[in-house]
Amino acid sequence: MKDEHSTSKLWGGRFNEPTDEFVKRFTASVDFDQRMAAEDIRGSLAHARMLEKAGILSAEELDSIHHGLEEIAQEIAAGTFPWSVDLEDVHMNIEARLTDKIGLAGKKLHTGRSRNDQVATDIRLYLRGSIDRIGAELTRLQSGLVQMAADNSAVIMPGFTHLQTAQPVSFGHHLLAWNEMLERDYDRLSDCRVRLNQCPLGAAALAGTSYPIDRSLTAELLEFDKPTENSLDSVADRDFAIEFCALAAILLTHMSRFSEELVLWSSAQFEFITLPDRFCTGSSIMPQKKNPDVPELVRGKTGRVNGHLISLLTLMKSQPLAYNKDNQEDKEPLFDTIDTVLDCLRAYADMVPAIEPRPEQMRSAATRGFSTATDLADYLVGRGLAFRDAHEVVGQAVAHGVATNRDLSEMSLEELQGFSDAITEDVFSVLTLEGSVAARDHYGGTAPAQVLAAAARAQTKLDQRA
Ligand code: ARG
């Protein structure tokens, strides 16, 4: 006769031989899912409260479960909790410990519940908390960018297409372009939270439970918007994790693009910015080197986050309903994505306000590469030429500039008039960088006044969060 009080295995009843030692380790998840311990305890408490309300647990049993779980939470926080691989995962470790502490009441906690709805609940709770922390870091980064944009609305840099000088733009405008990318990321994050915020508890193994449970109560106690709709889907669904990894991949793709620009801009060839020393490292051989390691590493980390998205999609693609053990493989990619996103955002939120722009270098770069050529064409259109004819005229002037190694603004009026007699003395006001930028004076344009207004709108949106 087996010992029915033994807690070393919680499902040993029907087995005739012990689990193979390697298989135990192979199938265990406790090493990585113990980070959801707080959520597991919170979920168990809500479940126990609901069981007591439904008359399934007595008030005394609920009380001792409550105290037992509190003690366990303290042990975990203090690092004294005896995690055991024999107990497979975080759920059974905690449940077994509870029964060790409080006896029979601990064995009743799992009434009307399965690890399948339990783990689905834990991951949602854990991810929800992570989304909130990521949202706060994202907001911190965006606040730094928006402030820097407002401070640099009148700083002029070359704008690029094909990484060739295109037209002058405000440096603040460029920073606000980054902010727009992050704003969409924040929206996606908020969206993901909305779809995630439903409670799977009560789905039990897959079919629901025969006990008179109150799913709305557990949902409410755990601050979910509502219980999930379908018990099979509740235990089988990991869309929320995929969705999170997808938005994280887009976010990191954005950060990778920022990184690429920071790496270029801080090089001796650009010199648009100085990165703070504390975010850079040196070379062990070349004494002059100051390497932009933080942006480079963020660019590199995009690879692993993209990989985690593919891992999760591949994990789910062939699974029949409902729960399968495959799902245990959802945690490591998800957790690593969360950690990576938080680290990258933290590094950038700290670093961005400490970046020093170099306005004179940016300005001087903008005077090379004929960045006001379009302005000259627009000027000629204002003097009655068709845009295509104006384009041709300016193209010839640029060719002359290339041949004589001068910008359009460095040519004499007579020289310019050689290309079109529509050109008069006032041409020089449009050939200046300031004139060019100020002329783009519409919603979304790069005129300093528009950049200031856009920064104010962006700040208002940030203020409306939380
Ligand atoms: N450790 C498991 C996981 O992460 C918990 C659920 C196990 N359920 C089961 N029926 N074996 O998915």
C-alpha cells in the first residue's frame, strides 16, 4: 500500500515504477518557472478564496492556506525555499510545501483546478506585470527623446535618403521620428495587455470543472477584465506570448535602427554626437578607441528577440487542442524577451539624455552634398518654371558645383543666372540651411516651430499615460 500522505510526488498513484532520473530532469521546468512564484501564489490565493465562497473550503482551511502561502512567499524571498527538481515545476513545489506546512487543507487547494489553467494564469499575470514595467521604461526613454528634440529644434543636420545627403532637417525632428516609432510600440504594448487580460482559471485541465466555481470572482480578485470564454482555448492559447514577442521584435528593430545611427553619428567620419564615456568601452590594443558598445549590443540583441518570436510561432504551429507539454517550452523565450527588452530600454533611457549633440559638425555636414538643391528648384517654380524644367536647371547647377567643388550657396549670382535668368538676388535666402528648414512649415514638417509644436504634442501624450 502506497503512503497517501507522501508529498514527494503529487501524481504518483497510478505509476508502478519511479520516474527515470534523467527524465525527471528532462521534463522539469522548476529551474526557470520559479520566477513566476509570486504569481503562482497570488493565483492560488484567489482560487482558495473563491473555493471558500463557493462552500468548497471552510473558513479555517482558507485561513491556513493563506498563512501557509504567505510563509512560502517569505521563504522564497529569503532564498530559503527548498526548490526540488523531483517536484517538477513551480506549481507542484509550492503546493507540496504548503501541504508539508498545513497538512490536509493544502491537499484541498487543487480542487477544481489543474496545472493547465494554473500555468496559463501565472504566465498571463507575469507577463502583465512585465508589460507594465516595460511601459514605464519606454515612457522614460520617450521623455528623454522628446525633451532633447525640443532642446534641438533649431539644430540643423543633413537629412538622408540612401544615406546620401538629401535635404537639411532639424535634429529635433529626427529625434521625434524615433519617438513616433516608440509611440507605436507603446500602443502595441497596451493592445497586447488588453487581449492578455482575461483569466483562464476554472478551465481546469481542459473541460472545466464539476464544482460550483465562480470564475468571475477569481478574475476580479486577480484584476483580470473577465474570465476567458472557452475552457479548451484557455489552456491551449499562447497568443498573448507570441503577440508580446512580435511587438518586442518590432521594438528591438526600432532600437537597432537607432543604434545604427548612433554608431554612425559618433564615428570620426560623422562627429554628429558624443556618446557619454560611461556608455562606451575602450580597446585592449588601440589606445585611441572609444567604442559605442551599448548601441552595438542593443543592435545585436535584436537577433535573439527575433529568434524568440520564431521559437514561439514554431512551438505552437502544430499543437492539437488543448494543453500539450510542448507548452512548457514557451517560458524561456518569453522570459528572455522580457529581460532583453527591459535591459535595452533601461540602457537607452539612461543614455539618451546624456548624448551630446555637436551642432556645428551637423551644420557643416549639411552644407555639403547640395542639400538645398530642392529649395532652388522650388524657387524657380515660384518664378514660373514647370517643376521638371526647374529640376533640369538645378541639376546643371549641381554638376557645375561638383566640378568646381562648391555648394550652390557659394556660387555668385551671375554664375547662377547662367543656368536660369529667372534667378535674382533673393535666391540666397532659399539656399541657406535655415531658410530651407524654416520653409517646411506645416504639420509634420521640419521647420523649428513645427518641431517645437510636435514635441509639445508628444509630451502631452506622455503626460496622459499612467
Ligand atoms: N510545467 C508545466 C508547463 O510549464 C505546467 C503545466 C503542466 N501540466 C501538465 N498537464 N503536465 O506547462
